[in-house]
Amino acid sequence: MNFRRGEAREEPELNLIPLIDVLLVILIYLLVTTTYSKYSELQINLPDAAGEAPANKPVILNVAVDSSGRYVVNNRPTAFNSVAAFSETLKQTAGGAPEPVINISADAGATHQSVINIMEAARLAGYSHITFTTQSQAGSK
């Protein structure tokens, strides 16, 4: 409905100059903030790596303790009389290996003291590489 019958309507116009100004500012910002890398400044000769398998595999001592306090070293039942005696048992089982790995498998119901006894015996024997065997839950991911 045109209530202004005698007046001409002004045509809407789109002014592109502010749009061009904004685009130029963005372009200048991108040119200023871009980092240019020069890879040819340094000539680097990278060394070659030759992977070799270790000459000796470490000796692994499997020490297990169950919930009733029975100890097994490499599938042989071992009586635990004292920490010093158990340390000697570990040395004999290692057979003079310089640094065996003590692999502790403790039952979930075993006391903390029984695991500490194994660790203390390994310390007295001079062995510092100790690992623990665990298992994942059947329902967990």
C-alpha cells in the first residue's frame, strides 16, 4: 500500500566501501602476524642410528605370595623365615646375575607386609629393579 502517491521511492543501495575496508584490515593483520620460516639457513647432517638388541636379557625372578603368606620363587615354594634369609634365597636363585628384575605377583588378599618383605629382601640383596604383576578387570575397558 503506497500512501504517498506523489513521492518517488528511494532505491536501497548497498555500500561496499566499509566491507572492503574491513577486508583490507583483516588481510593486513594476517600478513603481519604470519611467520615465515626459512629452512635453508642451517645445513644439518643427522646422525644414523643403528638399533642393536641388548647382548644379555635380564634375569627375571618371579616372586609370588598368596593370601595365606606362602612365598614362591620361580615356581619353587620357599619358606620365609626372615628378610635376610629370603634375600639369600633371591641371590641363590639369581645365580650371580648382576641386576635381575624382581617380578612380584601378590594375591589381592595378601598383606602389605608380605610385599614389603619381598621388597626389603631385594634391597638387601642389592637388586633395585622391581616390577609388579597386575591384571585388568574383565568388565572394564
